Amino acid sequence: MGTNLFLIHGAFCSRHSFNFIIKKVLDDRHIGRIYCFEYFIQSECIENVVERAQTELAKITEKNGLDTVIVGHSLGGLISLRLSQQSNIKKTITLSAPLSGLKYNIWLASLLSWHAPTLKDISPHSNFISALHKEDYSRNPIEILVTTNGYNPMITEENDGVITVDAQTRWQPTGAKIVNCPINHNEILQSAEALLAIERALQE
């Protein structure tokens, strides 16, 4: 029968972020339909993005009736987590996701409110992040891949080149499987660790 694979890219990225993963799993006999969900951080608030993702996910389930594995990279990981406990979700895997939210200074927060409202909505004390942390994640399994090695001259804390390790680890869903990966934020998309996690989820 197979399992659907629902992929959600990170900020300032596109469906092509998953080209390597898609190529590697295409011949897997456990694959049903592969769907890459796209969104636009310059024009959408995060709740609208989640609502659209839920609609697309429901359409896929209605078409073939298969369970779905969700994979979200970076910001896509936050969106994935919001979808993770719905029915017909076999497993959710997040890659380099800032589960604790992203800290912004006043100037950057103001800039994002105009040019990237989706990112504005994920500060640590935002309504979206607060609600995310209050959810019950015991229904469907979650695997979190944390990227720990990177360099960014603008970030003084330990980081993966794009976001801090603290943003990925300060809060994590109770019961989730945590895998630390000594690679950077973008390398995870072409890593053996991510591919193994996805293939294992499809075959479980």
C-alpha cells in the first residue's frame, strides 16, 4: 500500500530543497504520494500557512487513504509540528527546527512585520509558539534532528550556521526521539541521518 510523504521547506527556500531526499526515496516500495508544500513568508502569517497545509494534507489523505509521514526543515519543522497529531499521520520528522522560537531585536522584529510576517510570528513569546508548546504530542511519534555544527559571524551562541542550537533544544515535545547531528543547517537536507530517519519512518 505505501505511505505518503509530505515535505515542508524552510524560510526563503522552496520545494527544491528536498530534491536529494526525493531522488533517494522515489524507488522505495513503501512510498505512496510525495507532496511538497510551499508557502510565502513575505505575504502570509503563520496561521494561514498552517491552515493551507492542513487543507493540502487532507486532500492527499482523501485521494489514496494512506497514512502520511511529515518532514519539515527549519521553519517547516514548526509547521510540521502543528500537523503532527492529526489522524492518519504516521510520524513527523523535524530537521533543524527552531522549536523554541527565534529571538529578534526590536529593529529586526519591526522589519519582519513588514517584509516577512511568517517569521515575525515565531518569536519565543508569540501566540503561535506559546500554543505550540501547550499541545499534547502523545498521539503520533515525533523525531527531531538537531544540527549542531556551523558558523555564523552574526551569532555568538553555539549554532548551525543559521539558527542557534538553543533555539532547537530549549523546548522539545515530551516523548520525542532526539537525534543530534554534527552538521550544519543546510547539510541536513543531504545527510545520511535525515535520509535514514525518513526511510525508517516510511517502512515502520
